[in-house]
Amino acid sequence: MIQLENIYLSLGGRPILKNINFAVPRGETKVILGPSGSGKSSILKIILGLWRPDSGRVIIDGRDMTGASNEEWDRARYHIGMIFQEGALFDSLTVGENIGYWLFEHTKMSEEEIEVRVGRALVEVGLDPEILDRMPDELSGGMRRRVAIARALASLEPKIMLYDEPTTGLDPLAVETIIDQITSLQKRKEVTSLVVTHDISDALKVSNRFIMIAEGEVIFDGNSEELRGSNHPFVFRFLGPFKSTLAHAFASFGEEKG
Ligand SMILES: Nc1ncnc2c1ncn2[C@@H]1O[C@H](COP(=O)(O)OP(=O)(O)OP(=O)(O)O)[C@@H](O)[C@H]1O
Ligand SMILES: [Mg+2]
């Protein structure tokens, strides 16, 4: 569903991504781990076509998007939901307008139809429809993140969901709600997902497949058992504080498989 081949990207003359190769098969979820500044968000922007790589191939849903026109990318993005690191709601629009914006712009749905869809999406992410007329800056960070997920749900039948640090800075209850959203979307809609996070215990709740990025390169691609066993010096150092979490998670994955 998502395939990156030999991706190089530089910004302002500085190399950001160096020879990125990985694939996410249809319906699967992969977690992107890695330190701040390693290039995780840049990878998502390449998959969205917001940034064009200097070289390499981007293949989305079996289509080679290398050299695709802006219109072709616009069409591809209809099927991609993106939860940006910053939440990225329009500050001057109400919650309801934020969620319905895409439908107003890109479909011929009536106002009533859009209202119904917007209300349903809000309930789906566990928010009270009462907040429809509030402005984004009247919401907490966790609520804003959920509104962003509701917007992706209402706007499209996403084939791909990209989450950029969806749980960072949230309290444990809000984290749980977001993780539930991610996993229920995986199951219900068979979407292919990429989840960027620093948090290994959150990562383990959404998938058992990981890649790790360091300084713009993929230094690991595999499951939690392989991650735990990796003797790559950077992987080893990054995982240090999480070793027992990983060991525990690996044990429970083993139990689930019988
Ligand atoms: N618009 C930009 N122009 C120039 N350099 C940029 C731009 N955006 C990001 N970078 C640089 O690209 C590198 C990778 O950034 P990126 O945002 O992909 O990292 P990240 O892994 O998502 O980090 P974080 O965990 O802090 O979000 C960083 O060195 C950053 O300074
Ligand atoms: Mg980032």
C-alpha cells in the first residue's frame, strides 16, 4: 500500500533523508521510531506528496507517484488521512466547520448531510457534539487531536492513515482514547497506517512492526522480538530505558499467538 524506494531528500542544502526504503502492506500498521530531528515527519510529508524527494520512488496503492502532477497528488490524498503533529486545525473555523471543511470544498453534499456526517464523526472519537460550535483554541490538546481524527473520518474513506506523534503531551486517559481510535480504525476499516512516536509502550499497543530512523536513515525494520534482540549500537541505546517494557510486551505477544 505504501512503498518508499531509495528516497533522498535535502532541504536548504542539508541532507535530511538518505536512502529510505520500506514498505507497509495493505491493512497493516507500522510504527516509525526515532529521535527528534531524525526525519520521521519528513517521511510522512513525502508520503503525502507535500515534499518531493530529490530522488527515489514513492508508490501509493500500487501507483508510482514519482513525477505525479499536483492534481494526481490531490486525488491520491483524498484517501489519506493525516493527523499532524501540531493538530493543524484551522483556528478561525469552529470545530464543526473544521470537520466539515473538506466535504464543503470537495463534494456536492448538502449542508444537512454534512452536518449529520460531522456529528457522527465527533461521536466516533468520543467527543460531545456540544463542542461543534467551539473554536479550536477553546479545546484541550487531546480534544484537538481527536477533532483532527474526526475530520479525517468524516472527510473520506481513508485507505491510509498517517499519525505524527498522536499521543505526545497527553494524559494517560487521553492517550488511551487515541490508541483505541487508531486500533479500531485498523480493524473496522482495514486501513493501512503509519504511526510516528517516541513512546515504545504506545508503539507496542498499535503494532508489532517497527522501523527506526536515525539521522535520516532506516537503521532497523522488524518486529518487537527483533527490535529487542538488535545489537545495532544506536537501537540498543535508544531502547535502553524501554528494555523491560519490550521484554514484557514480547512475552504477551507470544501468549496471544498461543
Ligand atoms: N521546512 C524545513 N526546512 C529545512 N529543514 C527542515 C524543515 N523541516 C524539517 N527540517 C529539518 O529536517 C530534519 C528532520 O526533521 P523532521 O521534522 O522530519 O524530524 P522528526 O524526526 O519528525 O523530529 P521530531 O521528533 O522532533 O518531530 C531536522 O533536522 C529538521 O531541522
Ligand atoms: Mg516530527
